[in-house]
Amino acid sequence: MRLTDLGRDYELKDPPWARMLFANTMMAPLWLIVRAFLGFQWLEAGWHKVTGNGWINQDGASLKSFWDRIVQVPAKGSPPIVYDWYRDFIQFMLDQRWYSWFAWVIAVGEVVIGVMLIVGMLTGFAALAGATMNFNFMLAGSASTNPMLFLLAVLVLLGWKVAGRIGVDRWLLPALGTPWEMHILDARDDARRGAQPAG
């Protein structure tokens, strides 16, 4: 990260422990264990939805039942959903009958996230997608294992550069490159072209 102060640029370096944990390839075996555990949790949860009853084979009946339950505001005690805006959002999806297709998104999404984490393919994006789903489950009042999985997903996301090194990302990330490096490559190409003799 760069800060400009009085016309001078300063680059803020990460502390050594952060570089060791999130950017050192020696930590790849640790991240393999974390992401494999996280991936199997998602794969198992999604597989039960894909192969079980009520999600994709009954027009999203299980998801509808879940949404019906969490939008209720009891006369006494706390409602499952704390935030009114999120309750309104779930109610809107219920009214539109989105559970019929949204159940597919959740069930298949959980399986895909699990597989991507296990094989180490676009690990950062898979962790971000998983954390987003965990966050939504927590907003819906479903704690269960979601807080722990959310924390692990955030850690994998922070270590995205090395989290998939023992996996597909070892070859995929160098092939894809990163958006913030494109200007460096363009500058190098321009410099090479400028150095070539005319004619």
C-alpha cells in the first residue's frame, strides 16, 4: 500500500509474521490442511442438499421452510434475524418465490466451493464465496459452525497467494496473472519496443 505525504511516496511493509504466514511458500502445507478442512465442510453440506430431499428436487421446499421460519418476529424474545433490512430482503425473496431457483444456487454453490478449495483452484475466490455464504447464514440467525468457517475462510482469503500453491493455483495463478501487474508488463513491453532499432 502506498501513501503520499508532501510529494513523497512511502510503501508500508507488512510485518514479518504476516509475510511469513500469508506470503511465504513454506506455509503452503499449512494452508493445504486449512483449505482442505474448509473444502470438505462445504462439499459435505452441499452434497447433502444436492442428493437429499427438499432442496433441488422439491422446488426449494427446504429453503422456503427455512426462510418462512427466520422472517417470523415472535411476540416475546428475539427474532432470528436481528436486522430489519435483511428480514425485508428475505421476505422479498419469499414473495417472489425465488426459493425455487435459489436453492439450486446454494446447493450447487456449496459443492463447487468445496471442490475448488480441496483442489486449490482459484482459492481466494472460493474462500470469498464461502465467507459470503457464511456471513449470510449468520445474518439469518444460523450460528452453527458458520462463525468458525467464516474465520477460516477469511484467513485463507488473506493467504490466497500461497493457499493454493499445493494445488491447481500453482500453475493457474501464474498463467492468469494479476490485474495490478498488467501495467508493469505493459511498461516492460513498451520499453522493449522502444529499445528496438527502427526499420
